Amino acid sequence: MQTNFSLAQLADPKTAEAESIVRKCVHCGFCTATCPTYVTLGNELDSPRGRIYLIKDMLENDRPADEQVALHVDRCLSCLACTTTCPSGVDYMHLIDHARVHVEKTYKRPLMRRIQRELLAWVMPKPERFRMMMGLAALGRPFAGLMRKVPALKPFAAMLELAPRKLPPKSAYSEPGSFAAQGSRKARVAVLRGCVQSVMDPAINEATIELLNRLGVEVVLPKGEGCCGSLRHHMGHEEAALASARANIDAWIAEMDGAGLDAIIITASGCGTTIKDYHHMFRLDPDYAEKAKRVSAITRDVTEFLDSLDLPEQPSKGLVVAYHSACSLQHGQKITLQPKALLRRAGFAVRDPAEGHLCCGSAGTYNMLHPDISAQLKARKVKNIMALKPDIIAAGNLGCMTQIGSGTEVPVVHTVELLNWAYGGKKPAAIK
């Protein structure tokens, strides 16, 4: 794609990167076939190609974002299916990230939308704050139906409807600490506690730590580690996201330079995609560029790490598992085979749903910010999964689990919970 940026504009390294990304786009349109918003809405401006045109025009002309640009940039799920499809290697992820920051700095959204976004950004990265607000959500849930009738309040209704009716108790694995390997130690790893997941479903990290310990892996939960910054990063809150990332980098580097780490294990694939990109986020920061590179280099999704341990084959459990491949895992991290291979080795019959490349509509906060589009994507995803007649649905990301679970009675569990059960751990609570 031809560009017309000035030399003065290209002197800014971020603008120069955006320009080089835009130039790679050859207008082929392959991305439109796999873009969830284009497939759902049929609007060229809701395709990656259409958004690239809008972003190019905005940046080339040094103009603030307007309502149209903000609408279509906000509608992007950042599922990254387009990057898997693109034959030209367009780095859409970093382009849309750059555009979000520009939109956030130059466009003033309507009041109710600003309030909702700020509320999500204030609550979700802080586990104690999130736990408190989930308790308050129970009081507001009866009014969700009425709120849905008011367009400006519909996103708030979606927030209330997605809030769990009951939270599990706080886990022993939610505080900093160290958990020893059983038998001879094969490795020492850190596990990201995270923010929302540690409150909504602590059983995921419990299963991870218990399984790793039984496999001879020592696990540390470092002091000072918290939200990965992904949520605010995708809202265009650049400085806040980088501040969260710096805190994590400092915590993990302290462990790496102390007792040592063989890997940083991530159980929420959305977080994993962001942490593996820390090296890019800090490439221009002289104080953190090298440290971020070291952190990204040893970050592994839990299935990626378990696949390296050569787990023994288990007898058949006689259960059909529909495996939902989270976008952040298959498109963001290019991890597609390992989770299914591990589940098969553990004795489960694994099935792939049709249109597995399409997003379920969760996408971090997307199902709360864009409930109508999200609901259509959820219905499509659940229909394809249920066609397999599964006994269990497995996924590697809590957001996907919550989204799909709200549309079916079939138990939805994290892949690592099934692996923990297969290799001597407790049965996932969701499986009756």
C-alpha cells in the first residue's frame, strides 16, 4: 500500500513502524474471510483492510481520531486471525495497538462509554477491587433487563450479566510463595497469578501448580507480580499498561537473577500473548529493553511447557472433549497442536469444532463493551461446538471459558484442569 508520510513524521520511531506495517498491505482481502467483525457485520471498515485504510489516513494527515475511526478501531477484537491469514506478513497487532493509543489520546468518547471503560480499567486489574465489585454486581443484576432497553446502558447490563453469581473462596495459591517439587527437581518456574482469573477461577492455577509439583517442577509466585497490563494495553492506556508490565518484569528478573527460572508459565493465553510481546513494548526503553527481552524469551503457555515434559500416555477416559482454541493462543502465539496432543495423551477423545479460527466474542473486555456483536459470535461458536456432542469443552483462556459457558450447560474447563485430573489430581469441579 502506498504511503505519503513526511520525513518529519517518520523521525518518530512509532510512526515509522506503523508506516512500514501499512506498506506491507497489498489490498488482497484474504483477511476479510477470517475477520469475525467483517464476517458478522459485512462492513469493509470492520475488516482489517478497512481499518488499515482508516488508520493510514488518520496518521498520514496528523489528525485526531474522529467518531468513525474510534468506532471501527474499537470494534476490532484483536483476535489476530488476520495475521494468520495474511500472505504478506502484515503486523496488524502492532498497528492496531498504535492506533488505539492515538484514538485514546485524541478522541473524546461519549460520557457513558468513557465511564464504562474507566470502570473496567479501574476494577479488573486489581484482584481485591474486582472481588469487591463482583459482590456489588449481585445487587445490580436484577436491573440488567431494564438497563438493556436503554442503548447507552446496554454495556453496563452486559457487565452485570457476565458477573458470576458466586465467587469461589480465595485460594492458597493467590499469595506470593514457593511450592516445592515432588521428588528430584527438574525445573523451577514462576506462574503468573494474574488478576481476574485469580478471583473468578483460582482452580486453574491450583491445578497448574499441583500438576507441575507432581511432575518435579518447583513453582514460585513472586512478590510484586500482578496484572500483565493486557487489559489497559488494548484500551490504548499506554502508560498504565507499561507500568503494570514493569512491575512484573522487575519481579521476574529478581527471581531469574536470584534462584533462577527456567520458564514463566502463563495459564491465561491473552496474558501470554502480551507478556511474550514485552520485548516489543519496551524496545525503545533503555532501562527495560534488555530485561523485557529476557522475560519474553522464557515465557511459555502452560501447555507449551507441559508438552516439553514428555508426559506418559494414559488409558482412555471415554470422554469427548471439544477443544476451543483461544485466539490469543492459536493466532497470537501460534500454539495449535500442543494442547490437543496433551489431551489425547491424557486419554481424552479430542474434537475440533467447525470455524475454529473465529473468535468466540469474549476478547478481554469486548463482550462488555460490544455486547451485541459479542452475542452473535458466541451463538455461532456455541452452535459449532455443540454439533460435536461433547462431554466437556476445554479452552486455555478464562475469558473464552466464561463466554462459551454462558451459552451451554456442557461443562467448560481449562485444559490444564483436565491434564491435572488425568495425571493424579482432583476432578474439575465443573464436571459432575
